[in-house]
Amino acid sequence: MLKRVFFVCLVTMLSASAAFSAITWTPTSALPAGTKDGALIAYNGYVYLFGGRSAANDVAVSTAFYAPINTDGSLGAWQSTTALPEARALPGAYAYNGRVYVWGGWRADWTTMRTGFYASINPDGSLGSWTTSASLIPQSGGVDQMDSFGRGILGLGKYVYIIGGEMNDASLTNKCYYSEIQGSGDFGTWNETTSLPVPTNGTLKGYWFHGVGIVQGTTSSYIYVVGGNHGGTSESHILSNTINADGSLGTSWTESSTPLLHALYEHGCAVQGNVIYAVGGLNGSTPQTYVQAITVDPTTGTVQGVVDETALAEGRARTHAVCYSAGGKDILLNAGGAVYSGAPYYDTCFYSDITIPTATPTETDTPVPPTPTLSSGVNYDVNRYE
């Protein structure tokens, strides 16, 4: 009996161009005031913006705003809630276990601060009273630190981070710290961990105005530094490190062989799944409209690629970005920002569905088989694997 075998290859494919959902920016509720250099986070159905600088006098403010997230990803009206105990610009912010945390930053007289605050979140999204933490960010050589130590994701589980930044004498640093949130709700001791590599360019050999993102991978979690400034330089590098189980960082940082497409600093930074978004920012003194999407391999933490997404309508520096889920969709939000210096300060906010399409099987390399020869009355199934 003559026996013929025919193969059909079914391959699941998702082209590089389809690895991202095309961004369509839609306006949503405006901030109560034009704001730049704040800290934007999302938690439990609400978005929060802490501190920053306002158009009123261009110095740090203590405002705290929040807005509910609607099922379509848009925002309800922004409202004011309990103000920070002290004005802060470019602080860190994070929410964990029913509380919000704000640390570092500079106050209205431009003094860099070592203190942090935390407050309980009420069922309606508003905040209770703030408590000033007893745990201080360490000094370096007797100088207070930190501010400008990363826009974006600065917490994972019960750990929060400081990644580089500026000190009170206007110098920059490559030092990194982490703190474990305690059962009492307070910050734990700030512990020094693996420093960033010392930059070889720029007048100030440290890091500020960069983005920070954390990706929870398949077996490990990874932290990234995206762009930034070394003192007069706009950077395109992407650095990464692993996060250990105790919150510390791995023994060394790695610079990706795939950089940003456009060097920038003072940009918004947000993470959804294994994609990091760098939104707006500055190159030199020019506000940028770029939205760059960085894909990370969740198994190895390696940067797989960077693509340009739909740009902002106008250049936005010192802006804010965050990702969240709503109604089964993944959403990217851009809020506020400004130009390089002075007016205008933006109060406008825009959002987009960034849900990644699910890959579907497609037939590839499937030749049409010849008609099989029938023998002894046997019917051959040409789609059968043998």
C-alpha cells in the first residue's frame, strides 16, 4: 500500500507592528489646576496626583488631587483631598495595603527633603490625615537627599525605591535606596543598594529627571531607568536590574543594546504588563510629543524593542503618566505638564486604550496537497499527522 504523509503547519504569530494597541488619545476630566513635576499613581479604582509645581508661582505645592476611574477608562471629576503636610515637587509616590506614600522631593524654598509621609485611603478614595515618617532618607557626606529620583513606578509589593537623584547641594548621585513598608504602615529604614553606573558624560556625574519602571516578569521582577539627564545631556539609554526577594537590587545594572528612539528627560513613565511607556519630556529645552513604547521580555528582562506610538497633540515637559485597568481594558493616562520654563502649565488630561490584541493562529507555509492515491478502498485524511 502506498502511504503518503502531508504536513500542515499552524503557527501563532503576532507581528512587531501589532505588538501594541494603537493609541488614540481622548480628552478626559481636567485637573483642578495646571500642574507639573508632581507624582501620579493609580490605586483601587482611583488616580492620585501629589504635589508638583503650579502656575500660580512656579514653586512646589502641597496639593493632593484624586479622580475616580470610569469603566471606559476615562476619569470622573478631579477633587481635592487632604493636602500633604508640606509642599513637594518631584517626590516619589506609591500605594500599598490601603495607604498612600509620598517621599523625598523639594519644598517651596527649593530645599531637598529627607522626609516621607503616609495616609490611609478612605472607601470613597479620599485620604485621611497624613503621618510624617520617623524614617529619614540617608544623608550623603552630610548633605540631604533626594529629589528628581525617577518618575513612574517606584514601588513593588511592600518595597519602595529611590533611584539616583539630586541632593541639596545641587549635585547629582548614582546611589539607590529601598525601604520596606512596615506592618504599622510606616516606612522602614532606607537601605542603600546597588548604585547605578557612574555616567561618563554630562557635567554632573549622576542621574536625575529619568523615568523608572518596574516589570513583574515570569520568575523575577525587573527595574528600569529610562532616559534622563546627567547634567546638561538628554539621554536615550535604558538600564535594568533585577529586584531580589528582600527588596534589594541585583549586583549590577545592565545597559540595553536597544536604546530609546529619542533621547529625553523630564518625561512621564508608566508600565502595563511588560510594556514601559515614555511620554513627552524634554530634549534640550524643547518639549517633546513622542510616546515611546518599550517591550520587555518577561522571562529575561531584556528590552526587545522600542516603537513610536501616537504622539501627544503638543509637546509636554515635566508631565505625568500612569497605566491602569478598567472595564477589562488596559489604559494609559497622560496628565498635566508644561513647557521648558514658565507658562503654559497644562491642566488637560488624555487617555487611550492600550489593550494588546490577542494573537490568533494563522496558517503559514501550507501547500495545497496533491490528491492522494487511493488503495484497497482506504480513504486518506490529508490533514492527519503521521
